[in-house]
Amino acid sequence: MKGIVRRAMGGEATDEVVAQIYNVTGGIHRHVDMIVPRILDLKARNGESLSSGEVSMRDIVTVAGSRLMARLW
């Protein structure tokens, strides 16, 4: 799981971000495959906010995870 996330996200995949993604997905490969594109999309949409510090990668992963959880239920 760590390798998938780091390959997709590059330098943004800090240990903290990887751990958060693991906690949200339970490490299930399919869930990781679903959340990574959402994270990348949200990252692209919020580029300026990320640069300014208004939004963090932790916030992005939280939002992406909430979308994932909504689809699971």
C-alpha cells in the first residue's frame, strides 16, 4: 500500500499521509486504488490553498476518505 501511494503522490506521500490513507482504507488495495485519484484531483483543485497553507494534505485525505466511505455505505 505504501508503495502504491508513494508512486502516485511522490513527495506529498509523507509517512503521516500514508498512515492516514492506511487508516481510512484499512489497507485494502481496492480502496487505495479508489482514494488516490480522488486525492490527486482534490490536490489539483486546491493547489493555491495548499501552497498558502490554508489547506493541508491531511485535509485533502480526510475529504477524499469521506467520499470513499459514503460510497461504501
